[in-house]
Amino acid sequence: MTENLNNLAKLYHSQGRYAEAEPLYQQALDIAEQALGENHPATVKIRENLQTLRQQQHPSS
């Protein structure tokens, strides 16, 4: 489930559809943290993807 959400978010992200991608990344991250733990490689990757998206939305942050 988290992989599907992350992949769809990545697709939206690549299309510049940031407002649609962010909640999907967040949902995937929430699920991954609960199911796999905060330090699992899949969880870390989703967190990095979300952080990258947020940096692209707000470059000065």
C-alpha cells in the first residue's frame, strides 16, 4: 500500500502536481512509520521524497 501511494505521489510530483502529491506522500509516510518503523529504508525513502517535494515548493525553506 505505501509503495503504491509513494509511486503515485512521485508521478504527481514529476508532473508538477505538488498539491496532489504532498498528501499522498504524507499518507504513505504515516502508514510506513506505523507498519515498518521510523528507520526502515522504505520509510526513510518516503520521508526523503516528501522533504524534496516541500523544498521544491518552498525553495527558501
